[in-house]
Amino acid sequence: MTYRNMIEGLNIFAKYTKCGLDEDLGGSDHDVIFIASCGLDVSEEDRARLEELGFEESSEFDCWTCYA
């Protein structure tokens, strides 16, 4: 995950979270970063862009994740 992709992705997530850019990350575990709940109503366009950037909606963790 590059800085550029991480920043762009977090800016997309900020549009859908209650606190915007002040939202806390969900945490991390080894090389996985937990970003936001799977329950966010992300548009299809933003969902596709997030996937292009390397973010994925994980059913295992019930949240959006990316790998460091």
C-alpha cells in the first residue's frame, strides 16, 4: 500500500463516516489495517475505486481492510 493510495482511500472513507477525517482507524494486526465497518453505505463508484486502491471489504473481519 503506497502513501498515495492510503491517503486517497481514507479520504473516500471519510465521506461516509460520522467524524470524517477525525474518525479513528479500526486497528491493525500484523500487516492488516482495519479501516471502517462493512455497514458503510459506500457508492458503487467509490467501492470500485477503493478496490482499485487495494482496499477490500472483509467478511472475515466485518470491515474494510488493507494490507501494509
